[in-house]
Amino acid sequence: NRSSTSNHALFDTVRGPEKLLFSDDSAAEQDRTADNDSLGAFNSNGFMLQASTGNRTNQSGEDFASWTFRKAPSFFDVVTYTGDGLAGRTVAHNLGSVPAVMIIKRTSTSGSNWRVYHTSIGNGQALSLNTTDAAAATTSLWNSTTPTDSVFTLGDNSNVNQSGQTFVAYLFAHDDSDESSIKCGSFSSTSSSSINIDLGWEPQWLLIKTSASTGGWGIFDSQRGFAGFLAQTE
């Protein structure tokens, strides 16, 4: 929702159109079947909105932005799994390349931060999607192990691998080929002048976060114009 205050709402085809997660909150997965504050269905050409009284997806008179990622090799994948609490646990994926960004959330119980792996900070650090925290050192999240083109490795941290709890992982590739459709990278700034980041093509969507210090996540897209900033967390 762009015109009034509301949580960001995340849906995926693996969990189903009525299972909602708040990407700016530590709450558990919400089943919104009863109150219609969800999607109606995923279709072959997009998605359907329900007639809704909630303000997260289809409130009358409100303005919305939506971002949709297709599951495809060397682009994006969605994986669900149940934790076993053991360091060194591996989870298979179908990205077909090494994930550059992994965003993981415990879905079955609340109080779990969204934990973010990014290739630029490596397997010894992590960010939190629902906080403004800087990247922090950790061995219990990724088990000090870089993901491969077939699996990612977890430590025993309850945010990513609590025994008996369910999780969802969103995996983004970093494609360096001539047919590249996605980039995940980093840059340094002094804030004293503008910086040009050369991707080789015009992007449609950008998620950006300062990793060295406290600061909010910012989302930009070509539909609203790249001068339009929509905060994930502030």
C-alpha cells in the first residue's frame, strides 16, 4: 500500500495465495482465508486480487505497488523446509546457479527475524530484512559455508533452522552472462558525490541497504520512477 501505512505483504506459489508474510515484521505466517486480506489465486499470466476489506492488497481507493519474481533457473527460486536444529544442515534448491542473495524466514512461529545472506558480505555475516541493523558477524546462520548451485548450508540458529519449525527461503541469482537478467552486488560511497553503477542494462527493480552501518532498506522500481523511494524499514 502506497497511500496509507501498512505492512509489506509477501506471497508465493509454494505456500499458496492466502498465506501472508510481513517482510518488515517478525510475525509468523498469517492465513488470511477468512478476512480476504490476501490474494485470490496465482494465474498463468499474473495473479488475482480478492474483493478485500484489508488495506494490504486491495482496499478501495488506495494505491498499491506489486513486484513479481518468476521462478526460473539463474534468476529466482522459492524453497520451503522443516528445521532439524543441527549445524551443517543442507537444503536443496533449483536455482541452477549459486545464490547471491538468500532471504529466509521462520513461518510457523513468531519472533523470528528475516535473515539475509548476501554474496558481498560472505558466509560469516548476515543482514536482517525487517530491521535497520548493519551486517553482523555470525557462524550460526550459514555455518560459515558458501551456498552452491544445488544446496545451501545452515547452522543451528533458530531463525533459519529451529527443530520442527517450518521455513521459507527466497533465492536470487547473480547472472554474469551476456543474457543477464539479474545482478546482486555492492559498492562503496562517500556520500559526497553521485555514483554510477553499470549493470549493462536498465533495471526494473532495486533493493538497497547499507551494510556497514544502521540504515533502512530502500525499494525503487521503474513503474513508480526511480526517484520514488518506498521504505522497507525506516
